[in-house]
Amino acid sequence: MRSLLWRLAAAGSLLALVACGSNAPGTPDAVSAPTPASTPPPPPNVVLVLADDLGYGDLSVYGNTDVRMPALDRLATEGMRFTSLYTPASVCQPSRAALMTGRYPGRTGVLWNSAPPLSHAELTIADLLRARGYRTAAVGKWHLGYDTPDMPVHYGFDSFSGVVQGSSTNTEWIRGDERTGEYVSLGAMGGRITREAVELVRNHPGDKPLFLYVGQRLPHEPYLPSAQFDGASRAGVYGDVLEELDSGVGELLKAIQESKLAGNTLFLFLSDNGPSGLGSPGPLSGGKSSAREGGVRLPAIAWRPGRIPAGRVVDEITTTMDVVPTLVALAGGTVPSDRAYDGMDISGLLEGRVDRLPGGGIDGRRELLFYLPAYDARGNVLLNPAAIRSGRWKYHNWTRVLHDLDVDLNESVDVSRLHPEVAARLASRLFEIGP
């Protein structure tokens, strides 16, 4: 018994010496216990809201003083706002294909509207995140296929509730890949999409991270706000649909914060392409169906409290094609190596760890291509890069004009004669990069 007590006392003395950082005379320094490896943060839930034909100048945080948009104001104040985020094509179908796959239209084969469905050989965001253990859901406008085999549930989404396109002739509601026989009016569609998305968030069991894609129809023409928002804004009918869009974002944000998604959700908000009709490109020129800045530069906000610095405004060149590799990286993975990706992982930019993205542009910044349709003698759509942005420079292929976007966002001054070497280089680069 006394021998046992002595051994316990000796052990206690040794522990005390180690705890105090002291050593007995004539003994080697004590070895500190190894520091446990830090546990990587869990993959975030992701909610991606895609507005339809929303202009760069339509949101209050981008300068529209005629509308009240408290939800999007809050997201931008608490998160990050992008000022140079692009789509490679300025109409719905190819822009959505690029967002879903991280690849240029020439790779996906979706070159313009009325294109064939997205190939089933493509891997979507949903495919890649489901492989990382996510529950995946799509709500709202799809516009990447019209028939049963081409619904989102055949492209990596566990569930789908919405419409194939959302035009006046495509308003039948679909669940999974089955048509319900229920037709939703265009004026009621924005609210219906919001309610379905909110219900899905509130009912998420929390057993897996969630990826929710919400394809809004707002503010696409025709401008038909719901009864609650009809005449509610100070900016006419277009202001009404913008404020209804913002209200839907607010409802979704509230549901997130009251659900099992609270505390670890990345909320992304962006548009598919530039505005048409009454929409505003803000300080830019052009709009939907154009390769000018107003057609391809998008309003975009990222929100993730605690991980994305609040109030940050980022002017680095980014693209909707960055969404795929970024979300896969945040989920702890990498994109497959069996195909080319035209986006890049920008999680470091999102989280404030880097301020600059490298690229092959003239000044070491990124290069992006923008596409418009060209047609052969039989009326087939051909792949045609219509413009390229390389760092500060933007070159238009069809008109052979060069703009310095650092001083000319409106693309009003052709500087090709002042910088012929830049124009010549970009004219050749149009066909050296991308597909």
C-alpha cells in the first residue's frame, strides 16, 4: 500500500513539473504534448438565388434610389458585393448552363436560347455536391430542358418543384419530373417560388448539408407583380416586381435563420444576365442579348456571417462559372480532372484571404470570353466569341473596338488606335482560350 502511494505521489510530482515547464536536475527537457490538429469547418449549407434578367443598376446597393430593398441591402452590408462578376452569355439558357457546370457555352453545347437540353454527360453543381454528401434541391425556373428526362432530378438534384421556363406558354407546375396539371399565373409565380423555397428550408432535417437552387422568374417581362406588391413601390410596375423580388429574399433569409441551417449558410444572389425592357444597366451600356457590359456584368452578393467579411466590395474579375469549383472546394473537394473547367475556386477571395486573382490577362489579371450567336447558311447557331475582357481591357470582335474599362465603364470610347498592340493581341486571344 505504501509502495502504491509512493508511486502515485511520484507520478503527481512529475505531472506538476511538466505542467510548470520545469525539469528535475540532471534530466532532459520534458517533451510537450502535441497540439491537436484543428478540425476543418463543416461544409456550409448553400442557398443560391438566381434572378431573371436583373440589371446591374436595378438594386438599391448598386445605385437605384427609387426602390426599397431592405433584404438585399442587408445581405450586402453583412456580406460581400461584387462589381465585376460576369456571365459568358447574355441570355437565359446558355448563362444557366455555364452557371450549373462551370464551363463555357462551347463546352456544354448550349450556345443560345432554344438550344438542345443540357447534355447528361455534364456534371452540375448538384451532381458534385451530392457526391460530397449534400441534400440537393431546385425550386423555380429551370430552362435547361423541357421534357421529362431533362428535369433537374436527372441532373443531380434530389427534388425539383417549379416550371421549365416560366413564359406565358410554360407555366405548368412540375414536381420531380412529373407535370401536375396545375398552371400558375405569371403574376403569382414569384410568390409561389418563394413559398416553395421557404418550406423546403424550414423542413430540412439537418442530417446533411443542403444545396438549394432557387431560379426566380422575377423581374422578367411581362412585369406582373402579385396583388400584394401591385402599386406598392415608388417606381412603377418595374419597381413593384423588384421589391417583390427583395421581399422573397427576405422571407428566405428569415427561414434560414429560424431553421437548422442557421449559423452555417452561404447565401449567393445573382442574375442570369443583363436587363431587358425597363431594367437598368446602371453606369453600363447595353443589356440582355448584348456582349456589352450591361449584358454580361451582373449584380452579385455573397453572405456568410463569420466567414465573409462584412461590407466588402470586390472589383476583381469573377464569373458565374466560378460557382462550381468554389462550392466544391468549400465542401472539401476538387472538381473532376476529366474535363476542362473555365471557372476557378474563389473561396479565398470570398473569405478575404486574398485580394487579387491571377490570370493570363495582359496585366496578370483574368481573361473571360463572351458569346453571341452567329449562324451558318442553314440557320444553325455557331460558336462565336463576340468579346473578351483581359484585365482592364475589353475588345469586341465584330466591331473591332477596344475599351479601357478602368476609365470607361460605358464603353463609349474606342482606344484601339491608341493601343493597336493590345487590340491585336486580344483579337488573337479570342480564339486561343476557351473552347
